Amino acid sequence: MAARKTSRSRAVRPVSSTAGALAKIYAVIQRIPPGKVATYGQVAALAGLPRRARMVGAALRNTPDGLSLPWQRVINAQGTVSRRSGLGVEEGYQRHLLEEEGVVFGGNGRIDLERFGWDPEERPRTRKRR
């Protein structure tokens, strides 16, 4: 189904298209393993939605009740926890959850994406048998 144009020439996506995009975003987030992080843009690209990082943020803000997602593993491209409106409690909680998973924050509040960034192509390490 093609998007239709409004009088302001902005494309309006059909509800089924938006629901499909959200399902793809949530599926990617579900795959991020403990101790690893992904950026909003990376999640969007892996969901087949390049340049839609803001859509990932909106999807996380509007996650349906009852859907269990490791939301804390999605961070911004600078390697920091994104600020939210409010008192900042959410950012502290996200940081706490990531630290419990072994993610280390630098003195500048950044996560080393080379070390903790999720590579979906990487195979899980297996233990060597003796």
C-alpha cells in the first residue's frame, strides 16, 4: 500500500505500515544481548529503516504495556544515555541497569562503542572444553 499525500505534501503512512515498522524495531531491540548497546540509528538501520533513529526513540517511548524489551541497551550515537524531559531519574535508572550488565561508563559519561557496541554479525563466544 502506497503512502498518500496530504495537502501539505507530507506522506501519511498507513497504520499497517507503521505497525510493521514498530514490529521490526522491537524485534531488533530484543536481539541486543546483555552487556552490549546499540545506537538508535543502528537499530533503525538493522530494522530496514535507515535514517529513522527518531522513529526508534518514538517506538521506545510508546512501547505497548506488557511488551518486555531491553530498552536500556539503546543509546545515542555519542555513546551516552539520551536526556529525557523530567527530573533525570530515567537516565540514572538506564545507566544503573547497563552497569549491572557490565557496561562501563567513562568519566565523561560515555560508553566505549568499540568495546560495548553490539555487532549483530558477531558469534557468541563458546567455552573451550578441557
